[in-house]
Amino acid sequence: MSITETPTKPFAASTGSRAAWIGTAIYIAMLLAGIGLFVLIRGVGEGLTAAEAPPDAVLKGPGSKGQVDVIRHVLLTLAAVIGVGFLLGRVCRAVGQPPVIGEVLAGILLGPSLLGAISPDAMHALIPSAAEDPKGQVSVALKAVAQLGIILYMFLVGLELDAGRLRKKAHAAVAVSHTSIVVPFVLGAALALWLYPLLSHRGVPFSGFALFLGAALAVTAFPVLARILTDRGMEKTDLGVLALGCAAADDVTAWCLLAFVVGATQSEVADAAGVLAGAAIFIALMFLLVRPVLRRFARKLDATPGPVPQGAIAGAFLLLLVSALTTEMIGIHAVFGAFLLGAFIPHDSRLSADLGAKLKGPVITLLLPAFFASTGMKTEIGLLNTANDWLICLAIIAVATLGKFGGSLIAARLTGHTWREAAAVGALMNTRGLMGIIVIDIGLDLGVISPTLFTMMVIMALVTTAATAPMLSWTYRGDRDRY
């Protein structure tokens, strides 16, 4: 080391230390000056007189009387639903049932059926009473979270759908789907002849009651069916693809049917026809315009090295929201638009893989349980308080199973499948989950369906969904390699 280099290190150290002290002093002086200025401003402001606002313009804080803390209730409810749903889902998985059963049961247990009966105050800590929340702000917020979760989940289902394999089974899918709608719809309408005098009143036209009951029995729970297939690793098998294709065709047909039923009930048949026309136009535009552009763009990304650009991810989410919003405005339901867009993105592309990786965890773990639990929390088992009520409930379950399972089985057998394959398709199509409840929920809002019948239909949806796993295990075990 030379003589000239010797003082360099001590000099640099002393310079750095001096700069640090100066910086600290400036920082402290800035804080003190800021505090002093605020105290000065506050002193001047306390002497000012503000204009007196009218009573209805007074802002209320989260803790003020008459103002419900929506964020607190929503976060607490989501935490409870996810926690209880996860535990019950593990129990259901251990006994061979899909976790979705546990998630729906979580909503029922946290609602008036159990928690509300044991401790109404505890239940109202999750969902405030009508007196505390007269505008239903918490329920609206939870419903928005639940709907967002199911929209994103159906987009994921579409991303993983192999359209090439589905095309090979298009004939069977359409035949099975339409048969599985017509048969239970007619049986449901016939069942209304017995239930109308027992569970309705003169203010409800029989035609509206029969239409809603038939529609509720005719639907298949597309999201729940997809979840069952995913949990069992069957979503990419021939049987899984056929079932998803049947459920997809079933879904759009059922929503168009529901639009017609609502329109007919409200004497607005022209509106129902408009929904059918809008659905046809939307599907045509998606096939002819959106699908080719998405396929071309996805293949271009595959040929470009490096990660998928953030702009491509943002663009895909924007298209997802627009597609879901369009179908919601048409009257079909937002989930169909989300699924259709996901199905048009090539399932083996980098774009599809990247979108799936980003969405799957948060959607399945956080958002989807909110959807499965939201309706369960509105169900009150205590409304069925006589043996006759439970007899009616059992009859609804039997007719629903006969129509959906039997109709799907016969249609699948007539389109060339073995009896075992046809039975597996019938078991899957008999899964109703919350889609059937959505139909009844609309009927409840319109005053066509009573709360007691609504509760019976929730039980029917749970039983038919719970029956899917054992029936599928019995039919699937012998031909696993073929599927």
C-alpha cells in the first residue's frame, strides 16, 4: 500500500458518518416542522365555523348508529365460511364425497338452520339482521364476491376443456343434454299437480308454479359437476369431456328455458324471445370473431420466447369480464360467457397455462367457497317440521333423480355408449348443486316459490349431489382405463 493511499479509508469512513448524521438531523427537523405546522393549522381551523348540513347529509362513521360495517361483516363471514367449509370438505373427502358438499353444508350450518337456532347473535355477527342492515348491504357484498368466484371458476373450467375431444362427442352431448332437460321438466310439472295445493296459494298461477318446479328439476350444476370431475382427476378423460359437454349444452339451454319461464310468469314472452335471440347472436359472434383471434394470438405467444406479457394477461381478464357482462345483460347468466371465453383459448397454450396458474389457488380456496355457502346461509331446515313435509321432500328427490338420471342414461345408451358408461353420465348429470337452487331462488324472489319449498329444493340439490360420488364410483371402477 502506498503512502498516498493510507488516509483514504479513514477519510471515507468519517465522511460517510458525517453524512449520516446530517441526514438524520434533517429528517428529525422535517418531522418536527410538519408536526408544528399541523398544530398551527389545527389551531386556526378550530376557530372556523362550518355550514350546518341537513340531517340526511351528515356522514356517519363505521361505528355510527344506523350504519353497518360492511367490510367487517364480509371479512368475518368469508373467514368463517372458508374455515368451516375446509374442515367439512376434508371430512367429506375422507368419506368419498366431493368437498363441495362440505362447503354447502358450511353455509347451512352458519345460517339460521343451526347457528341461528343456537345463537342468533352469533349468526347476526356474520350476517346482520334486517334491523341492523335494512338495505341488505352485507348480503349484496357477499353475493358479489360469490358471483365473481363462480365466474372465474367457470373461466378456469373453460381453459381446461379440450374442445377437440368434445367435438367428437358433440352428437351424444346434445342428445343427452336435451333429453336430460325434457324428461325431468315434464316430471317436475306433473309433480306440481300434487304440490300446488299444498305449498302454494291462489295468488300464484299454477302455470308459473309448474314452470319453475320443472325448470329447477331440469338443470344440471355445471360448476359442481366440473368440480367433482376435477377433484377425481376425470376432467380430461373421455367420460369427463362428454359430461362437461352435456352440462355445457344443458347449461345454456336451461338458462334460456329459465328466461322463458320468468318471461311467461310475468306475461313478458316477448322479453323471453329476446333473450333467446340475444344468446344466439352472442354465440355466433364468439365463434366467428373472438375464437379465431384468440387462437391466432395464443399461437403467436407460443412462438415467442420469454414469459407471457402482462398486457396479454390483462387483456384476457378484460375479455373475460366483457364476455360475462354480455351474457348477464342478455339474461343467460354471467357464468356461461366466462366458460365460453375460456373454452375458446387453446387449452394447451402458454396463455391458458399462465392464466390457470394465476387463478386456480385464489379462486378455489377463497372465492368459490363463498359461492357454495351463500345460498346455504339462506336455507332454514326448521321450516320442515312435520312428517308430511319430509315425505314431500323425499318425493321431490325421487322424481328429480328419476327424471335426470333416467333420462340421461337412456339417451347416452341410445347414442352408442355401454350401460356402464351411460349410468356414469346419468350419475354426473344428476348433480344439481346450486344451479337448481338459483332457479328456485329466482322463483322465491318473484313470490312463486315458498320458503318451505325452497328449503326442500336445497335438500334435493344436496342429496342428488352427494349421490353422485358413490354412483360414479360404482359405474367408473370397471372401465377406468377406457375412460
